[in-house]
Amino acid sequence: MPSHNSPELIHAVPVRHWGRWVSAVIVAIIAYAILNQLVTNQQFQWDVVADNLFKIQIVKGVAWTLALTVAAMALGIALAVTMAIMRRSDNPVLRSVATVYIWFFRGTPIYTQLIFWGLIGTLFPTITVGIPGVVDFFSFAPNNIFAERQYTMFLFAVLGLGINEGAYLAEIVRSGLNSVDPGQEEAAKALGMSSGMIMRRIILPQAMRVIVPPTGNETISMLKTTSLVTAVPLSLELTHVTNASGFSSFQPIPFLLVAAIWYLSITSVLMVGQYYLEKFYGRGTSDSSDSSRARTTKKSRAGRQAAINAAQTTVDDPFAEYTP
């Protein structure tokens, strides 16, 4: 029986978060309603979706979509790095050219640009490469670059998507370069490093931590933007193939679902790749290394404690009185 002088125990009552439970119930009901419609609504025709998901025409469309995405992003990244460096240049001509490029291609819709790329053969029946009025190196007809017209349209689609993407990525790259402490560039110059070496060895590796996340988002966006290349016109990518198959079979909904499933699958893979890239370039930062540092600290403490115990320099009961 406790004495009258002992403190009374506190009967703590946990805080009731009724709003959380109400929100969770509402969200669960909405999710169940959506899932129920997906399963029970016969208009989705999931059997048709399953039959056509790996159809050879669909798989080819997926391959062309991936090719468009990779080629356009490669071109866009190359242009972005070039334009970002030009924006940082002390040369006013280089800065002006990069500024006008970014202004124009960010300021006009991508669909409009793709239409112009599809009409480039009409605008310029023959393109001559050389110095105007001095010498002509070679000429070619834009619409006859490849014997297969769709291959030519694929090239125009890559140019249209890549050049447009370069304008957006240029600002991302520039912000990443500006995030690096200027003192590191000054220190590298003091060590005698050239400007190119400073950019490759000092600035870019550190800027990647800032550049990679939005670039991953732009890659996912590019995957979906390839559905607009029908403006060129290119009829090989996934959206055009599924739309054509759906309208020809009078079953547009299941073929739209086929395209959606493929886009979601590819996006999921890209998101996993983006996660590991961010983790790789974020090494050494507090956000990325907190968990690994905690595990390392725990192992280190356990190892030190085991060494102390093995040395037998402490008693088993640290609270036992010991009289020498």
C-alpha cells in the first residue's frame, strides 16, 4: 500500500485524432468505389486488354516510344549543358544566343514546334550547308533523308522533342551549377586547373545532386510527351498505334487501357532508376546518409562495448558497491 507522501501515478490519456480516422474512412470508401468500378464495369473489357497487351504491334510501339524518349533526352541534355555553360559565360554573344534559345523554345508550345518540324520539307525543299555567298559544302532534301519516310519523321520528332527539352533542362542545369560554392572554383583556379577541368572534375559532380531529381521528372514527362509526335507526323509510337487499333476494332477503351498500363509500367521503372541515381549522387549529404550513419554508429557502439566487456575492466553490476 503506497504511503501518503508518495506521488500519485499519472493516468495519461492518449490524444484522440478523430480527424485522421474520418479522413482515412473517406479515402478508403473512395478507393473502394474506384476499385469496384474497375473490376465490375464490363465496359473496360479487361479480356480484350489482356489479349492485346503484348500484341506485336503494341510492343513495337513501346519500342519506338522508348527510342524517342532516350534519343530526345540525350539531345536535350547535351543542349542543356551547352546552353547553361553559355549562360554563365562572360562573352555577351554566347549569353545572348543561349538566352534567346531558351526564351523561344520555352515560350512556344511543343505541339506547334512539332508541326513546324513536320513541315520543314515544305519550308525548305532543299537545305544547303556552307558559308552563304562563299562556298557550299553539301545540300540535301529534308523529306528524303531516309528512304523510309517514317524514319525521316522519327528524326524530325527527335529534333523537335530534344531541342524543346534542352531549353527547359538548361535552366535546371544552370541552377545546379549555381548551387556549387564559387569558392571551390576559385580554389581550383589557384591550383592551376583549366576551366574545362574545373567544370568536369569540380562543379558538375557536385551539381548533379541538384540536377538529377528534376531531370528524372523531365524524363518521365518526355515519355508521355512522345504521344504528341503525331503532329510531325510519326505513326510508330505507342499512343498512335493503340488509338489506331482501338478505332479500327471499335474498341477504343480497352486499347487506351493498354497504352496506360505500358506508360505506367515504364514510368515505374524510371522512378526506380531515378531513386538510385539520386541516392548515388546524394552520397555524403545529411538526408541520404542519416540512416546509414545510424546503422554504422550502432555497430560501432556495439563493437566498443564488446571490447570493454572482453577486457574485464568493469564489474557485471555497475551499481554494486565495491570496497578495496
